[in-house]
Amino acid sequence: MKKGILLTLAAVMLTLSSQSQERPEKLSAGGYASWLHNAMFETPSDIWINSSMLHNRLNFKAYPGRRTTITLEVRNRLITGDMLLLDPSYASSIGYDQGWVDMSWNIVEEQSVIFNTFIDRASIDFTAGSFQVRAGRQRINWSQALVWNPNDIFNTYSYFDFDYIERPGSDAVRVIWAPGASSAAEIAVKADNTGAVTAAALWRFSLLNTDLQFLAGESDEEMVTLGTGWSANAGSYSLRGEATWFLPFGDSSLDRGTVIATAGVDRVFSDKFTAITQLMYSNNPVALDSFSDFYRGGLTARSLAFSEFTLLGQISYSPMPLLSLSLSAIWYPDLKGYYAGPSVDFSLAENVDFSFVWQYFESIVSGEETQLNLGFIRIKYSF
């Protein structure tokens, strides 16, 4: 049944694409291609683990009518390097799809190379007046804060996965009623690859120059989920925050509730300099088994925290229009550790960008002091 739904949607897209060749305004297409090289090591004198990825993204939108939009977005990755030999589970993690419909395929899976195709957006959107309905794989963005988003209960992302700017999606149905420019009510229901359902409603409105939201529902059929978020301006400063309470119910395997709250301040000092700081609290942080936990694909809004308190600071500076410099740091008191991440982005030519990113972790992992360096070089062409 799931494959039938996927094939039906693909057939609709192909039909609309063929029709739109006669009317080009009925179809839009774009995407990018990039090469990303990564080196990983504990100290520079140790053995370096190297991996490379050719990454191509294709984005299609069809407009069969004034009120209807059909979206199809495909992520293709060709990966080679040492990780394929060192980690037996690496290939399966690349091909893993946590959605209700499995739309990730390792087309090539050998000892030294993986080629994966992944459909991470496939939806039909219909709008009528103040109502909007979207069905299929989509991103449901209920977040207010800039870094950690406990209100993002449908499709959480990792702050460290900088190369996946689109962020994960959900197989869901979403209904939005927006009676005004600053208010909206939403209902969303998603199912994951185990069939577990997450369903919630959200009300967003503006009060005293503050954008407020409240959500209520259940997550993965085992937790009552209640949350709130806010954003406001205080002079030249922007204040943002979110808080969510996950309370087990029924036959849940969880033995205690989890509260995650985060608040932050950001400011644009000029067209060249911006700064962000954000603090996160959790009464039930997740145990850190390895640094790969920061990147794992099964991250949820309930498992964002690895320390009771987590503090982030980030500054960005653009000394010239084509160059951007950034430095971020995160403190994990419970782990006696921290993260530091400088980055450089430079525009080489029109639609061609170069990036250098360094990620350094140091903390107590499984009772031992551990450190890890990750260096990335990326060249990206957008079209």
C-alpha cells in the first residue's frame, strides 16, 4: 500500500511535468551539486579517517492549478572513504528512512562506495482562502528558537549537520487555518516507519508585540506532549524560546517525564556582525555514548539534551560581501566538555561557494576523557 501511494504520486508528477513542457510556468526546478570532503581524528598525529561525498539535490514543484502545489525533492549521495570499512553499520545508517513510506535506497552498496537516493519531500498542497492542507512528506516547522527546538516534535534536526540545510521531513497530513497575518491554528498527524503516530495541534498568535504559540498532542503513541514557544524584540535584541513537556502514558516503556526548555538572545549589530546565545535545560538528558550521537538520524525533540544545562554562543562576521566568518561554542557542564566550531564561507563565482568547517568535541564519554576533530571542505554549485 505504501509503495502504491509513492508510485501514484510519482505518476502524477510525471504527468504534470510532461504537460508543463508546453506551459513552462507550470513547473519549477532547481537544486545544487556539491563535493564535501571530511577528515576525522583525535589528534593531528593520529591516523586520519577520510571520507568524500558527491551530493546532488533536485527540487521540483508543479502547479496544476492556482490553489494546488505538488512538491518532489530528491537527495542523491555518492560516498566513498574509510568510514565504509571501519563502521559495519554505516551503509545501513545512510539508507535508513524513519518515515512511514521507505523512500531511501542504497542503489550501490559496496565495500568502498555507497550511492544513495532519498526522496525527502513529496507532498500535495491545496489552499482555499485562509485554509491550507498539505499531505505527504514535508517539513513541519513549529520552532521559534534558532538552535535547539523542543517544539519541533515532528522532524527534529541536528545543529551539527550543517550540510543538510533542508532538514528532515515527516510523512504527515497538516491542516492550517490562518485567519490573520499574525495568527494561525494547525493540526498535524504523522506516522513513522514502525507505524507509531504523532499527532498535535498548535495555536499561534501575537500579543503585546510578542509572537506566542501553544501546542498539545501525543508523541509516538507513548507521550502526552505539551509545549509553548515565543519570540519578541527588546530594542535591537530578539528574544526567542521554547519549552516542551513529554509525559509517558499507557504502556510506555519510559519511566519518567522529560521537560526541555530553551531561551536565547540574538542581535544583528550591523550588516557585517551578528551574535547569538542560547541556553537549554532538561531534567532528563540523554546519556552520551559516542560523539556520533550528535549526528544520529533518529534524533527526537525529547533527546536534544546531553547535559542538564547546555549553553551556546555564536558570532558571525562578514568583512566583505563575498566572505563570511563564524565561530560557535557549546558548553556541556555534566560532561565536563565543550564543542568549538569555526567556519569560513566564500563565494568563488556566481552560484559557486566554498566552505571550510571545523568541529571539535571534548568531553567525558563512557567514563573516559575523549576528544574528536572533524574537518570539512565543501565546494557547492547551485542551479
